Amino acid sequence: MNRPVEPSPMPPHQAEATNSRNNRRLMSTIWKHRKEYLAISPFYILFAIFGLFPIGFSMFLSFQKWDGISEMSFNGLKNYQFMLTDPEFWRAVSNTLLIWIYSTIPMLFFALIIAFLLHASFMRFRTFFRIGYFLPNVTSLVAVAIVFGTVFSNNYGLLNYVLSLVGLESVEWLNKTWGIQLAISVMIIWRWVGYNAIIYLAGLQSIPSVLYEAAKIDGASGLQAFFRITIPCLRPIILFTVITSTIGGMQIFTEPQVLVGNDGGVSGGGLTIVLYLYREAFVNNYFGYGAAVGWGMFILIALFSILNWRMVQGNSSNH
Amino acid sequence: MFTRKSFVLYLGLTIGLLLSIFPFYWLVVMATRTTSDIYSYPPKLWFGPHLFDNISRVMASIDFFGAFLNTLFVASACTILVLFFDSLAGFTFAKFDFPGRKWLFIVLLATMMAPAQLSLVPSFVIMATFGWVGTFKALIIPGMVNAFGIFWIRQYAQESIPSELLDAGKIDGCGFFRLYWNVALPILRPALSFLAAFTFIGVWNDYLWPLIILNDESKFTLQVALASLNGIYTTDYAMVIAGTLLAVIPLIVLFLFVSKQFISDIAAGAIKS
């Protein structure tokens, strides 16, 4: 790279010699650092085998008809064609989006409130509350789904009992589209509110108090300080939580699978994209089709992440 | 001191906390009751005498202890391997200069974006080709090193390992591996303990991948065993619930031990990235 500029092109044999000398020098620096390369290599080797190769391979598979046992056969775009015309796929997409909306908005809202409350509370209590709020997050999803199954149970569930106390009729939660989606959303909210609250709390704590003091001196009201200081400072963290909840929300699987089974319940309201993918690939053994659905999901996640990004960026330019 | 404002504040926090804790309480209550108690009006909200009955039926229906040991083995193996490979790579990225370092690290960060579900089918096919379907290898080996942990350790190593210490070690004749093992690892311990808890909890709770990979009941992890218990014994719900309680307890105990530091580190990790 640092070779001096040559006034005239080198004769070919001389250029070759320089090249090979450079190569040798590069090889010898690499050889000198072989231990460093060896130390970081496991990640790259493993990623090549279990990360990179599967991505290419799933592209290949998505053009094949294959049940995992008999011979593969090329069938062009038929998997994608089937996916785009299968009403169940679109059902799964809309279920996933609805569950994502029902869960993410209240979740982040409550998390923000809890974070503010924690921020204002005494240090001594804060540790205790933080542990309590975080506990749901380390509990396994299978266990959560089993416990919430008794809360949302069609007959004699805990929630139906509460409804009967206020004189309302009981609801067959798990048989109704909106009922099952509500149940799944409640599970997601319950499991992730504390996690997000703790992240927001860390964000609040990282805002220098000098900013608030300066605002006070300038005569800003509490509300003004909130919208002019707190929210802008929290924006990157809010973006982080929105993106992680989007990626997580598009991959909902365990809750509906344990709660209502591989078909997403009687109404099909719990059939999410990953559950659909799992059913088509691993229950019905349509491996080629499963790979195509994987790509469909990938595009959906990418689209939504970009949309989120735009939304948050767009808001910032308005202020 | 105890103003109206702080009353509202602690009231809000306490209501939230009760909602957060209630399902755990409800789980314990149900585990001590019979199935007809669970589905009775009004619901029984206090503990009953049937816990040991229920637990003994769990033990009779599935090899619970076996599933527990399987999970413990997979989670421990994964955690130990992750700690070793991630800390070695993170330390190297933080403290050594070599051609392509920056570029390789950017690639590493970019891999975190690759969605795991995209490669669900091909990963399974790869495992089948290796003959690993139904084995713990398929659960442990793909997860034994990860980008997040390397990133995490690198951040910590950059801030906490003084370069002078490494230079002194080199003068004393420490080789690369000795520097890692004797100098870096002791300093990295706080970062490692978070990574250990994070990995262990994640692997312990993993469901989709073990569900796809494990086909023999004797190899089931707790989550897969629990889900199959839930699917088969729909009439003996008290037993299913007791199994759920048993599966949840070890992790809660672990979490309570590490919770304070763990929660701060989760938040710090989010803020950094």
C-alpha cells in the first residue's frame, strides 16, 4: 500500500517479484500472529458451518421439493408461489403482526412507567423491586404457557372466575381468535415488561442531572423537561427495545405451541409464522417449503426493522 | 417524608410487583392441589396437601430426574465451552493487534443480525447429515461460541486489563496462552460470571431446537419433557403443574443468587449495544 508511485509501469517480471515479496511479507506477519488467529478462529469456523452455510443452503432448498427422505427434485419457484397463495400463510402473518401489536405497545408503555417509578423510588427498595420484576424473564416459556393455560382456561379458568365476580359471562378464551391472541400477548407482556423496564431505568440513570438543573434554572416545567430532555435522551434506548421486541415478536413459537398445539388452536388464531414453519417442515416434512417460509419470514423481519428504524428516525427530525 | 406522591409511587410499584409475582404463587398453589381443585369455583388460592402425591405421579409418568440431568449436562457443557471460546476470542480482540482485526470484528458483529429461524430447516438437515439428530452434540456444538459473548468480553477486557500488565507478563516469558489463562482470566471474572448465567439460563429454557432435534424420550431436556407431559396428560393437570414447578425451581434459585449483578449487566449490555 505504501509503495512509492512509479513514474513508468514496471516490467512484468519485476512487478511479479514485488508482489511475491509483499505476499511473503504478509504471510510472515500472519504467521507471526498465528496464535491470535487461532484464538478467534472457533467462532468463524462455527459460524461458517452453522450460520453461513445454512443460509446459502436454505436458498437452495427453497427451490426444491423434498420430504427429507426421498430424492430431492427441483421445482423452481413453486414453493414461493404456494406460500404466497396459501391463505394459512397469510393468516400466520396477520396473527403474528396482531400479537406483536397487542403485546409490544402495552409492554413498552408499562415498562416506561415502571422505569420512572423505580427511578423515583429509594435505592433500598429499588434492588428488591428490580429482582421481582425481572423474575418472569428467566422463567421458561413452556412453564409460563402451562401456568397461563390455567388462567385463560375455557371453563373454570381463573380469568373466567374474575369475570363471573363482576357479573360477566365466561369466555372460551382459547377457542376464539382474539382470545388466544390476547392470552399470548399477556404472556409476552408479563415476561418482558420487567426486562424492558430495567433497560429504560438504566437509560434514565445515564441522563446527567445537570441537564434537568439547567432546565429548571431556565424556567422549564416538569412536562417540558420530560419531552425536551428525557424522551430525546432515551430515544436510542427506545429504538433498541422496539427493534429487539420486533425481532422477538416475529419469532413467537413456544407460547401458542404449548398452549394450543401445532395448528394454533381451534380458531387458528395462535398460528404464528414460526409455528407455521415448524408445522410444515417438521410435522408435515415439507423441508423445501419450510426453507422458503424461512425466507419469507426473514424478509418480513427485515421490512419491519427498517420500518421501525424509519419511524424513530422520522420522529427525531420532527422535533 | 411519606408524602402522597410517594404513596402513589410505591402503590404503583407494589401492584406491578404483585402482578409479576402472582403466577409463581399460583403455580405453587396449584402444585399442592388436585386437578378438580384447580378448576373449581371459587378457585382455591391457598396451599393444599397434595404436593408430594403430585410429584410422585410426575416421577412415575416421565423420567423427570433423567430430563433434569440431561438439561444440566447440556446447559453446563454449553456454558463452559462458551466461557472458554468467547473469553479467548474477546481477550484477543481487545488486547492484541493483528492484520484484519477491525474487519474481522465488524464481520462478527454483523453475524448477530443473521436470524436463527432462517436456518432452522438447513441446520436440521446438516445435523442429519452429520448423524447428530437425537444427540446432545446437536444442542451443544452450534452454541459453544457466540458473537454476543465475544463482544461482551472484549468490551470488558478493553476497560479492565492494563496493557502494562500484559507487557510485564511478556517480559517474564509468558506465552500467549499463559497471558490469557494466568493474567486475563482472573481479571475477566465478573464479565464471565454474567456470561455464564446468561448462557446457562438461555440453554436451560431453550425449547424449539431441542424439540426438533431430540426424538428419544431418554434424551429429552426438561422443556421438551414438560411440553410432552402437558400434551399427553391433559386430565391430570395437577401432576403437569407439579412437574412445571420442579422444572422452574432450579433456575429461580440460580437467578436469585446472581440476580443483582445479572440485572445490572443486562441493562449495561443493552445500553452499550
